[in-house]
Amino acid sequence: MLTLELKIPPVILVLVTALLMWTLAVAVPGLGFTLSSSPLIALVPAAIGVAFALLGVLEFRSAGTTVDPRVPNQSVSLVVRGVYRISRNPMYVGFLLVLIAWGVFLGNLASIALLPAFVVYMNRFQIVPEERHMREKFGEAYRQYEAEVRRWV
């Protein structure tokens, strides 16, 4: 299982998850639901998600550190300001919110059922390896940050 650690870029994983969600919505229409304004309701988590992810990217760029999560050894600074005071992984929180919005837009429970799998995968194969590297690279400063800020929100 270590072979999957840090291998798939999270953006690709989001696209694959979104495609699987759409496939399930088409394949299992009996689990569909309708909200009175589902497309409009979906805009809220989508907008928040995009903003959260972009703010995370901007903080990394401002700190001069890599935004490519597949190469955590290229991290040059520990970013703990801005949205990183709310979540240790704001880009991933943003991705999850966009997927939630997509599930609401699709209006299908089978699609939404994929969201926990996305979180489990991200935790196991992306976040845990990143955190391991950050502990090694930044030591006590990262441990303190872990103690103060939650992994997701």
C-alpha cells in the first residue's frame, strides 16, 4: 500500500471522484433526490471550496514553498498563517467542498456516498505521508501546529 502514498495528484483524484460520482448518478437513478433549488444550493459549498483551496495555494506561493503535494521534501517553510490557522489542509477541504457541491448538484445519494471514500483515501495516502515528512523536517514547530490546528476543520 505504500506504493500509493503521494503518487496521485489530489486534483486528479478530485476529477476521478467527480467522474465516479457522475457515473453513479447515471447508473443508479433510483437514489436521486431533488432539492427545490439544488443548482443554487450547490453553488454555496462550491464557492467556499474554491475560495478555501485558492487561499491555501496563495499562502504557499507567498511563503515560497511548493504546492505540489507529491514532493513534500521540497517544502521550504511551515505555513501556519491565513487559512492554515483554520485547517492544516485547506486545499483538501476546498476540494471536498467542491465534491459535496457536485453531489448536491447531481442530486444522487449514491454519488454522495463516495465522499467518505475520498476523505479516507486522502487521509491515508496523501495527508499522513505529508504529515510524517513535515514532522521530520520541521520537528517541534510542526508538532505544536498539529496540536493547535485540526487536520480538516
